[in-house]
Amino acid sequence: MDLLIEIAKAIWFILPAYGANAFPPLMKGKIPIDRGKKLGKNRILGDGKTVEGTLGGLIFGFFVGLVQIFVQSKINLESYGFINITIPLILTLTTGALIGDMIGSFIKRRFGIPRGRPAPLLDQLDFVFGALLLSSIFYPIELEIVLFIIVVTPPIHLISNIFAYLFKLKNHPF
Ligand code: CTP
Ligand code: MG
């Protein structure tokens, strides 16, 4: 099952970004980062990007990465070809994910798409692009892993959002 191992390697690398992206809804944040300001007739980012959510995402993503560093200290994953997770990688993956997600919202607002309405692929991948770009300062990731991440993230994102919706953590299943 070579394919499954390759997918596992891709997810292993991007996992702190997944953590940073999945946690914000749980914060039920109230303070919008854009402070309610508009650019033209639409909000800069909208009420879906909050100070609490962003901080919660950063902290949780960092925690996920620390757990990975702990796992690495027990199992020599690098010898199987898994990328070694480091503190600089965790910091850039989590920060990049949150910035990418904000850029996604910024783009949606500029196209007049209201907060929470779907923008297929942009919604699922904005945070991944942010994470990959910023983390590339510390780890020039292989194109193959980037492609695996881009292919597996949208279905994983959709399935987890459906669960978040069923558990009433999100208002929409997307
Ligand atoms: N969230 C937050 N702060 C962030 C990112 C997300 O508080 N930086 C919370 C918000 O409650 C948001 C939820 O997580 O509603 C889901 O995030 P997302 O799907 O990215 O936001 P949307 O509400 O869909 O808004 P947008 O249209 O701007 O993507
Ligand atoms: Mg959304």
C-alpha cells in the first residue's frame, strides 16, 4: 500500500496546519479581526475571522505539532521517509494556515461572497497554500507531497465539516 504511505507522509507534514484550521470554530469568537470595517461595500474579512479563533487555532496547531515531536522521539519516523517536524516548521505551518484562511476570506469578500457562503476549493485549500508557502522557508517540500496534500485535503475538509455541522460546531456543512 505505497499510496497510503505517501498520503500518510503528506498528512503528517501538514497536520499542524489542519489543527490550526480545525480549532477556531470551537472558540466561538466574538471580536472580528477587521473590527467590522469595510473595504468598498463589503467587509474586509467578515465576522468569521475573529481574534479568539485565530489565537485558539495558533495554540492548538502548535500543540498538535508538539505531540508530533513527541511521537518522533519515540518512533523513528524519519527512517520511513516521514518529514521531521521541528518548532520552526510548526510555527510557519500554523501561522501560514491562519493567514491563508484570512486571505481566502478577503478574496471571498472582494467577490461579494458573504461570510459562511461556499467558495469551492478556495474554502478547502486557502489554509493549505498559506501553510505550504510560509513553511517553505524552513523546508523546501517535494512537489509530490504538495500534490498529495492538495488532492487529499478537500475531501478530508468536507467530511470533517459535515461532522462539525452535525455536532453544531459550524452553521454550514461546508
Ligand atoms: N474562525 C475564527 N477565526 C478564524 C477562523 C475561523 O473565529 N481566524 C471561526 C469562525 O467562527 C468561523 C468558523 O471558525 O465562522 C469557520 O471558519 P471558516 O469556514 O473559515 O469561516 P466562515 O464562517 O465560513 O467565513 P468565510 O466566508 O470568511 O470563510
Ligand atoms: Mg467557510
